Amino acid sequence: MLDPRMTQLAEVLVNYSCAVMPGDRILIEAIDVPHAFTAELIRVARAAEGVPVVKLESNQIKRALMRAGSSEGWELIADTELGLMSRVQCYIGVRGNPNVSELSDVPAELQAIYEKTVWKRVHVETRVKKTRWVVLRWPSPSMAQMAEMSTEAFEDFFFEVCTMDYGRMAAAMRPLAERMMRTDAVRLVGPGDTDLTFSIKGIPAVCCDGKLNIPDGEVFTAPVRTSANGVIHFNTPTLYRGETHTDIRLVLREGRIVEATSSHTAKLNEVLNADEGARYIGEFAIGFNPYCTRAMKDTLFDEKIAGSIHFTPGGCYDEASNGNKSSIHWDMILRQTPECGGGAIFFDGELVRKDGRFVVKELEGLNPENLRGQACAGRGRTMR
């Protein structure tokens, strides 16, 4: 019997996130996902009078292709996938993770070939800019293990966070976006030696309310490219190119990362040396999903943790552009809740969030107790 939570999630993705309309062609990219859920996405898309197309993938096969890959091979794959992506109006990417470290032994130079071909041409330049899209993870024992939860408990958590009332969240986040649009100077203070200042003046603030990522719950912008100065010391594990990094510490001067250390300092700097833009920051975001309360080494979840921020070496988004271009986009998460050491956010010298809780009246709607509500009913219609 089909789990009814699959139907509920499929309806959120098709009818709310992508807002499929009659005649829309919708590409469903299912990577290591149960066929039952993919089939339910097809049914719900068809019920919305869309035209579903399915592409099945496997991370194990992707690893084999990467290890044997060449620029010629990946350009051919990019040409083929681009032909399909350019002909659809909607995209749903459901990404399973049987082994989160599947790509850990793929050399960086081979991963970079994929990033500069398929990822850049098909996803960054076409899917993100020209389709109504949404991406999400699929729960797996591997993810449950990272979250230090039983498989059953993690599945309960997954469906709760992914089907929350995103319409309610959308209304609550608008005052934050408006406040950020009026802000020039930002100061972040946190555990250890974190004390970082930068400007966001003139750069749009974008609300993320379940239209692009599931789970969701952030407002993002970008620092003026050469404005960041100080130290930021991240306290959340992050997985990048199959490698887990902890204790990342960045020192910035005039926007550029001049010093970077972590539990894998050499690997960290290998990524940051990918191109000139990789040592500048492409995104600053504030997270507030009330159901995301623990780190699990999955960026789609961790960057939405209530009481967190993320600061991103690499390319910016077009919607909030500071002009920084890079093949890298690495969301690094700092939690500022009391159990993680606390911290504060200041806008133009005014305290707006203390120890993970908003303290300005018009932003209090984003505190966890005010966001929890009924599940999303799939009504109506940020490159993760």
C-alpha cells in the first residue's frame, strides 16, 4: 500500500512548488529514489494535466562515469541532457543518498569536469534560469545515520519538515526580506572568534518558501563583493565533494578569503583554489525552518536550521547578484542557538537576532513557535 505521505509530498512538489499548469512538460529526475514515489509524482503531474518525463539516475553509476570521465564524454552528456531540459517548463529533482560518501574517492579534477559541463550548462545556466524547479533529498538509512536518528524516526521527521505549511512561512518571511533590502552593514558574532562585518547594500533579498527547495525556510542575499572583513568560524559539519569538513574557519579581508582551515585543510583550499571567484562570497542567508533543529551533513536541510546563517564561498545567484562568478557554491552553516554557543546578528548596528531568536517585533513571526502549523495543502504555485 502506498504511504499516504508520499502522495501529500508529491502534491506539494507538483501543485505548490512547480505550480504545474495544463500542458506543462515536467522533467522528473529521480536519483536512487523508490519507484513507488516516482510513479506517484507521474500520477499527480498527470492529474494536474502536465506532461511528465522521467530520467532515472544512480550515484553509483555517476561515480563510475566521473572516474572514467573525460571532457569529451561529459560534453556529450551535457548536450543530450540540455536538449531535454530546454524543452520542459518544470523540473523536480529527487535525490536519494544510499551512501553520502559515494563520490569521496573521485579526484577533484574529475569532479570539476562534471561541474563545468553538465552542472554548469544544464542546471546552472538552463534549469535554474528557465524552468520552475524544485529539488529535494529522499530519506535513506544513510541520512538517518548522519542525523543520529533511527530510520523510522528520520522518515517521520522528513515528511513533517517537507510538507509543512510553506504558505504560512511565506507571509512571515516578507518583513525580513524588506528589512534586509533597507540594510547596509551586517555584523555577525558567534562562538569562538567569529566577528565578521560586510555590506548588503543595494543587493536584493530573496524569500525561499518551498518554491525551489524542499525543505525550505531562508531569506538570502549576497555581500558586496569586496566588503567582508573579519573571521567566521563555522560550527556545523559540511559535506562537499564527498568529504566531511568540520571546524571550518575563514579569515576575510576586503571580501577575499585569505586564510582557510578545517579538519581537511588541504581539501578545503583545493576547492577554494578552483577559480578566482571561489575565494569570494556569493551568498549570505538566514535560516528559520522550525522543524530543522539538528545538523545532518545535508545542505538542503542544514542551511534551513532555525537559528542559523550560511555564508557561501563561490558564485552568487542572479536574483541576488554581487557579480561574483565561480564554478563553486559551498554553503557553510553557522548555528547561533544557545546549545551551539549562541551569537547575534546586527543590521546597521541594531540587534535583530540573539541566540537564534528574532528580537525585533516585525520579525518575531519567524521564531519557531510562530511558524509551526498545519501541513501544506499544495495550493498555488533558491540552485541547491
